[in-house]
Amino acid sequence: MGMLSTFPMFQQFGLVFKDKLQGLGISETQTTTIINLTSAFNAVVGLANGPIFRKFTFRQVSMVGSISVAISLFICIFCTSFWLYIIFFCACYGVSFGIVQSSNALALNTYFKTKRRIATGLSWTTTALGPIVWPYIIVSLNELYGMEGTLLIFSSIALHSFVGALLLQPVEWHTAFKEEVPEKSKLLDSQNAKVQSTEGNLSRISSKIFSSQYFACAEDDTGKPGYEIVGPGSPRLFAANDGWYSQSRSQVGSRLSLSSYKGSKQSTSNSVAPSIRPSCTNLAEYEKERKKDKRERKASTNVLAVTKELPEDNINEEKEPLTIPMYSEIFVLNKAAKKLAKYKKDLKEKEYAKVVENETEQLSIWRKISIFFDFELFKDSVYVNIMLGMTIANFVEINFSILTPIILTEFNFPKYEIATFMSLLGITDIVFRFSIPFIADKIGWSNRTFFVIGVMSMALGRIILVHTQTYAFAMIVAVIIGAGKALRTIFLALVIPSHVPLERLPAASGLQLAVSGIIYVTFGPLLGWIRQLVGNYVITIHILNICTYVTAISWTVESIIRSKKSTHTNKISAYLCFSLSSII
């Protein structure tokens, strides 16, 4: 709702203000300047995303932005000069709309995790309805109420985004917390009571017994994902067949057979620990009761563990443990490598948090600004590559969209053919925006891969258009570019969130928008200068395509380098873990 009600004036500026600007004597060059400066202000405001969203919630920011958009459009009714439009439309409206856009994007990434692609696709599909619906509405309103009345109506429509902002409630308000089932709690208490004596015996065992560590996979315990560290040689029942002695129910169940086994040997030889024998007996009695109640779980087929049940006729002799685990070295090394990678990631986040919290004093002004805007992100080469690639690709797409009618006119297309081309492109864009998220979930590729496919599809369409310049091929190009535009639009909002953590997302998105604004202001006029220099748009389109190729090549090279580094790091980690386990 927020984007659909605040975006129309940004898309349909020329349609609404065209007659008014001509009446005021504002030239076409000044009109183009207003449009480009609005895009620049909209992007540069993203620089403040980090500090703003650290101080306020996205709900509060969206409410303020919605009201500011409505006020800015209302004041534009009374603007009578070029500089007033620069102030109230470019600056006020551009900044306000940028705030609404950023807060909605952050809310979307906060609310959704597994279905983020689908949610983003539906959001942008709704926004894409604007270019199809609003032109007809604007033409009708201009005939009935003139520019001033139309702008007043759209100022009121923009207030609908305030209602949408009210719906951006914190997730905690609607989170359903799972409560523990009473029956399971009672059953857990009864089982814990049976092994209480065994826990006492375990507390006497020296910690030297557990001098090294093995990793065992917590397969069935969804409450504690990852891996658990247990003692060396501990007879370990895997989560697939350990009955009630799982991780979530008992932290000592996996070591009972070890203590009982060792205790039995001591009791037989030296008669030093007589209390250990009843512990194993109680455990065996519980084993009988579990079988009697038909709660015996199916034996695990895990190749990494070989389980052997305690024979009932030899309970008193206590010659064998309940389980005999056999761990593969590859299994241990793989788990150790994953644990090491997770530890490094957590350590990096903790170090960053300490820098922000502890270095409040004895900092230079530049260092304070760097922390405030999170300029540390520029030290991340992967983020810089992603950010520049996104910005360049977005710059190319926006400029081609603005120049499309002019380019087709230069290629001698009649007006109705140009209108048909634009309509087909828009319809294809909407259809693919709606369907691509569902297809992407099935394929499972990364967000960056889909984004690159989108921008390369658009480049392919532009090449075909330049070299054919016929109406039949133009219809094919419209479909290709529309599909690529849908991919670019949807995954543009997902590429950065897939790389940076959520707490740094506002700053990362803000820096990207700020760089976008700088590029728009710097390189936008350069395209116009190239057009005047060469005398046609063919060379200009090829230059835009070269920019797209640069993005695709840089991302591909970076992906290959990261893949090789990751493989090398995993080998080193595995070697270190293997050496450590050998020493131990």
C-alpha cells in the first residue's frame, strides 16, 4: 500500500506536470534536471538509513515519511518557479519517498525469512500495477479538475501509505510461543527420577576422562540445532534410537553406559565402587520397562554408529556397555570444520559489536562518523562488489527505461507501435514478477544468480533491438526485457540482505543508495553528452550494455575466487582438526 500510493508522482511526473511546467516557461532541460535530481535525492537519503533505523523502528519512520510525501505534493500545487520545484518536489518529495521505500524494504526483510522471495515478488508486483492503472486515471482527472486538483487528489491518496505504516507492527506482537506439553513434562520428571542415582555416580568421575571431544549430530532435536560435544569414547546413542535419553531430556544419558562399564570393572577387581553396580542395574530395569511398554524405538541405521544391546542374562555380570560407537574420521573432521566456521563468524560479529560499544571515547571525528554510518562495510570487498554491480545495473536499466520512447522514435516506430511495445513490456514485467518467486523457490539458485540473469536478459533484448529495428522483433524484445526487468526488480531487494546480517542491513542499503545517487548525478549527463557527440542512440545502447557486462563479469570472477578460497580454508581446517585429534 505504501509504495502503490506514494510512487505514482515519481513515475508519472511528466504526465501530471507537463502542461504546468510549459506554462511557467520551464525548459525541457530544466524538466530533465528535476527528474534526475528527484532520483538522486531519493537515493542519497539512504545514507541516513543506518543511524535512523538504529534510533527508530521502521514503523515510526514509515509513518513520518508518508505524512511528508502528502505534505510535499500539497505544497507543489503552489510552486511557480524552477527552484521551488527543486526544493519541494526534488528535495522534500524525493527524500520522503526514499524514507517510505527504505522502511518498507526493511520491514519486508524482517517479517519474512523462508518466504522472502515470494513476499518481495508480490510486493513489487502490486507496485508494478501503477504504471498500467495510473496513466488512465491521471488523464481523466486532468480533464475534470486540472493539474492542481489532480495533484491534490494524489496528495490525499498518498496518505493511504500512513494507514499502511500503521500495519507495520512489531513481530513480537503476533508471535505465538510454543508451550510445553504437560504430559511430556510429567513423563520427563518420572524418567529423571529413575536416573537420579546414576547422576550422582557420574559426578564422581574425574574430568580427565573427557580430555578430548567428539562431535555427534543432533538429528532429531530441533530445539538445539547443530552439534553436541561429548566425551571421548563415550558410548553415544544417536538421536534416532536413544529413547528418552536425548539431548533435550538429559545431558548425562549418553554417558551412563560408560560410567557403568568402568565402574563394573573396578567393582569386580578392587571392590572400590560398590555403588556403581546398582546404577547400571537401575538402567537395565528401565530398559526392560521400556520394552514392556512397547516404547522401544527402531534401531538406528546410521553407518557412523554401531549399537549393541545389553543381554538380559548378563546384567549382573556387566561385561559389556550398552552402546559401542565407532566414529569415522571424515565425519569428525566435517563436523569440526563446520563448527570452526560458525565460531569464526560469531567471533567476527562479537568483535564488531565491541568496536561499536567500547570505542565511544578517544575517537577522532572521522572515526565517529565512520561508526555512525557504518563505513566499515567498505572494507568488505564482497559487499563493495555487490553494491557497485547493483548500482551500475540499476543505472543502466533506469536510463534505458527513460530513453525507450525516444530510442524507438529514432528507429522510426510510429506512436501506436511504441505504445504497444511499452504495454507489452509492462504486462510481461507484471506476469513474471508474480510467477518468478515461486519458480525461484523450486530452482534454488542464489539471489545474485537470478539478478545477473535478469540484467543479462535485458542486455540481450537491447542488442536484438539495435540490430533489427523492426516491429516483429520489437515485440520479442519487449517480452525479453520485461522478463529481465522483473528478475532485476525482485532480486534487487534481496541481493544485499542475503550477504549482510540483518542488524547491518539499514546501513548497507543506505550506502548503496547513496552511491547510486552520486552515480546518477555524475554519469547521467555523460550519456546525454555521448548522444550529442555520436548523433544516435545505437552507440549509447552499446555503452549501457558494456556496463551490464562489467557487472556480470565482476560478480562471476568474485564468485570463483570465493569458491576457491572456501575450498582451501576447509582443507586447512580439516587438516588442523585431524592433527589436533591425533595429538589428543
